[in-house]
Amino acid sequence: RASVPIWTRNFISLCLANLALFMSMHMLTPTLPLYLLQVGGSQMDVGYVMGAYTVGAMVMRPFAGRLVDRWGRKKIMVVSLLAALVVTLFYRFAKDVPLLLAIRGLHGMTFGMVGTAIGTMVADSLPVDRFSEGIGYFGLTPPLSLAITPVIGFWLVGRSGFPVLFLAVTALAALAFCCSIPV
């Protein structure tokens, strides 16, 4: 008996969307503290702003599951990826700590929502007899991103500055959004 394939169009699209989403996040995580210091923030401000992302994601997660079940997985995934794309556009224009704090909180909220939707869709798309294997492959997208994008982020900042970094982060969010459409 032939095994049911894992690598379907949907699964590949979801993996690519998740990879691009995490790349967008992992490119900002090590570089945004430098930007905060550059625009006049203190080390304490760095902690608050970077923590706002996690707080935003944690606040959204309890609601995300209900919304995904009520309104549909794809709808929530696409809407939250679009929201993440819009939020990443704001980084380029944020020149002070309060605005960066708000953007980070909103960005975290979109991440909490989309992470729940994508994870649920991946679980739904995998064949039962290869579920764990598929989850394992999908689970490689965050560490793969973490292995490569911080270096790219620092390289972009060093070579071209923060506006180009923010453009790259937005492009990755757009890529995640585009990968979600064919699912």
C-alpha cells in the first residue's frame, strides 16, 4: 500500500508562508533593539518594546482558536497575514518609542492569530498515518529561519540601513501572505 503524500501543494504553501512569517520576525528581533537605541530609546525601552510583541501574541492566542473555528481557518490566516503585512509597513515610519511599542504589540497580536491558523491548517492537511512526520517537517520552519535571517538582518542594516531592513521585513510578510492565497 502506497503512503499518502505529505508534500502537497497546500502543505508546501503553508510551510513557505510560515517560513516567510518567521523570517520577518527573526530579522527584526536582533536588529530592532539597535534601531530603538538609535531613535533615542533607553535599554529599558528596548525591553518594553521587544516584550510587547510577546505580550501581544499571548493576549491574542486564547481568542485565536475560537476565531479560527468560528470564522474558518483560511479566512483567519489570510486576514491575519494581511494585518501582519500592514503592521510591518509601519516600522519604517516609527521614529519614537511609544509608536514602536504600539507597533510591536499589534505585530505580536497578528503573529498570535496567524500562528494558530496556520498550525491548525497544517494539522488538517496532513494524512493521519504521517501526521507526526508532517508536523516535524513543518516544525523545522522556525529554526531554519532563526538560523539564517538574523545574519541577513544585521547585514542589511550594516550595508543599507534600517529603511532597507524594514522593506525586507515587509517583503517577507508579503511573501507569507502570497503563499497563503493558494491554500
